[in-house]
Amino acid sequence: MPAKRRKPEPIGTIGITKATLLNKRGTRIAYCMDTPNAIAKALMKEPRAAKVKSILGTHAREHYKPRMAPWNKARSGLVRIK
């Protein structure tokens, strides 16, 4: 029996944590690292995302607007779900 392949987990600042990006219907569309700047960067890359479920709770896209700026050079570790 072949071994099951594991996807590499994004590494956050506190262990291995990831946030889930949800579309308007609440369907999971992507994952990213669970830090505020990484989430904001992922939202900049994924315009379909309407909400984010993270270790700090569920927030709408607007919650991260102040961090969605050109100065944000964070690595998001964005992984889209097919």
C-alpha cells in the first residue's frame, strides 16, 4: 500500500498554523499562514475571499484593509484549493 502524500504545511510565527480563506458562500477556497500581515497579503492575491477564519476568530475582508497596502511585504504561503 503506497504511503499517503502530505502537503507541506505553511509555517507561521507560532508553530504551524494556517488561516482559512472563505468565499461569500462560506466555502473554503484557500489557506495561508495565520499572521495578520500574511492574511492581508493572501487577501491581496485572492480577490474571491470574503472572510478569513483564523486562530483569532472569523473576520471579514474589511478587517484587514489597513494592512492591504504596498508596504506589506509579508510572505503569505497562499495555497488555493482546487
